[in-house]
Amino acid sequence: MKFTKTTLKNGLRLVTVPMPANPAVTVLVLVEAGSKYESKAESGISHFLEHMVFKGTTKRPKASLISRELDSIGAHYNAFTGQEYTGYYAKVDKRHTALALDIVSDMYADPLLDAAEIEKEKGVIIEELRMYQDLPHRHVQDLFLELVYGDQPAGWKIVGNEGTIKSFTRDHFIDYRSRHYVAPATTVIVSGSFDEASIAGEVEKAFAKISGGPDIAKALKPKVIEAQAKPEAKVHFRETDQTHLVIGVRSFDTFSKYDPALKVLSTVLGKGMSSRLFTILRDEMGVCYYVNADNDGYTDTGLFTVSAGVDNKRVEEVLKVIMREFRRLTNEAVPAHELQKAKDFMLGSTVLGLETSDAQAEFFGMQETVKGKIRSFEEISAEIMAVTAEDLQNVAKLIFVDQGLNLALVGRYQDASALMPVLTFAAN
């Protein structure tokens, strides 16, 4: 998988990923701006701004003009906001590469931010917030972050809260964009079938309007405060037909030497239908439909979690099984055949997931935006293949400790007191 990274004169980074046999092209713009970059009064502004970019530009002053032009060529287009990035993209037939680049750059560099549209969009975003709160499997993820990080950016909802959403004015967006949407904080990724000889000049021309910097926001982003002395739990009572839970521990950031082992560890535990937890909880016990394990590494923190939706009557039983499997990873080496299966699953899934231009744009773009460095699939594969059973057991011993253990739960529990005895690695 070939890629080229270029830094343009204004500081903007360009990553090109040629896929000559692919009939499509994806133009993706990523900016180092997300909920972790916000003050308490700004909570949700990164996400709100993502919405406003689609509401009109100087060149295309109405939202309908943007959507109609993209729909007329059958484009797939959208945007997304995370804790440490915001992205905008359009995927088109390769014949329409120039138009996709023009529209995406226009929205990113020159949004109108009309005051009347901002007021209307407040209602839309508040309804989005309420929608997430009405989805137990989604709400429990927010609840878990609130529990782990508390009242700091890492613990706030990406969408914000009703108070901040209602407070934003046009001046807030102009100020926020001036600090964050600058060339040195921006990466443009073009992947698919395009003219490699001319693409850099086309991108430089398209993004000529954005500020050349400096990227002061990244330096000012507050570091996450990690503080926990004992297991903690947080529940939200709801008359649900199943209980949704997230149980997990603090792990390591994305730059850590432990990152590859943590990814393999999560695969062994809860990725794929032959993983340990899927086999036990779904196939053998029949207590859930979904269960999965993940390690999420951010620039300054990490979380290793298990998420599941389980039978209301068997929550404690399920938690005991998960805790038992956590302890097992610290006490027993993963057998060679199971370790190899996990590695093959990871690499095979990655290859299949990179068949499309948008997937490759995200694969390379996220590395550049979050890590500041791109590694090829081959380099990542070699790193994963080098992980040993001893590596897994060592990192398991580091993360599976009472001081980092947390449980969030949405279901028929008024408080967490009945579940606390289960939440200890000292248990037999």
C-alpha cells in the first residue's frame, strides 16, 4: 500500500494514496480539533461546527446547494467529530475528483456560519443529544467516560450539553475556527484513482484560503488528569429489557510501547465469534447478543474495555465471568495457537477493511492526525506479528489492577452497591 506525504508551503499536510484500479476517489480533510480541545464553556463546539460547515459557504450560500451538487454525482459524503479530530469527506466517481476537492475545500475553508442557521441547528443538535441518551448501548459509553475522567474534557460528551449548545453564537465559531482550523493542524488525504502529477497543485490551490497558522491550540490542549485509588462504578436506572454495561481499566496512550500488545490482547478477549468472551457469554451461556473488547489509545491516555448487552437477571454472573477472564490473562500465558489466530484475525480484517478508497483515506489520515507519523500496513503487520505471549501477560498484569477498574451500567439498578464486591482483581 503506497502513500506519499507532502507538506505544502502554508503548512498543510497532504497525504496521497494512489489506487489505480479503484473507480472511486475519496477526499478527506482532518483537523486536530475535537472535544478534548474545548474549554468547559465550549463543550460541544467542535461537533456543532461540523454541522455548520454543511449549512452554506460564500460560493454555495445554502445547504441545499451543497447537498444537491454532491447528490447529483452520486457522492457519499459526511463528517464526524471525535475527542481529538474532526473530519469531512466526499467519495466520488473518479471522474468527479476536481468537483469533490472543490466542494470539500469550500466547506472547510469558507463556511458562512449564518447566525439564523446557527439558531435553527441548535434544535437539531439538542435532539441528537437526546437521541444518544435514549440509546442505552450508546449512552453507557458516555457514562463510562464520565465515570473515568469526571469533569474534564475527556469526560465530557462530544456533542456537548444543552446549556453550551444553546449558548453558542456566530462569534464563538469564528473565534474557535481562527484558533483551530489552521493549515498546520490540517491534513488533506486523497485516495483512489487520481492524477498523481497534478494533485498537490490542485490541493494547494483549493485550500489557499485557510490560515497558515500557527497551530497554538494543540500546545494548549490540557493533559488528561488520571486519578483513581479504587474500583468505581456508575449506574443509570432505566426500565430496559436488557442491561448494557461497559467494564474496563485505564491502559496506555497510542504512543506507548504496549500499544501493539494491547490490541492483540483485546482481540484474544473479545473480537470475532471465536474470541474468549463471545464463546463463553454468547455460545455457552446464552446471556447476550453482543460483546466486544477494545483498547482505545489516545494521545495522552488509554482505555481497555469490554462492552455487552446482557440478560437483566444475569448481570452479576456476567461480570464475574469477565473479571475471571481478566485475571486469567494475568495468570496464564495465551497458548501459541490462540495467539496466532488473534494475529491472523487482526491482519486479515485490516486487509479486507482497506479495499475501498475511503477506508484507506481514514487509515493513513488518522495516523497522521493523531500520531503525527504514518506507518505502512507492512510495518504495522510486522509489529503485531512480533507480539509474544509474554508481552500479553506482562501488559495484562500492568492494567488489570483495582486502582484502574471501572464499571458503567444502564439498566434496572438504582445503585451499584450490589455489584461492588465483584469489582476486584483480588477475588478468587
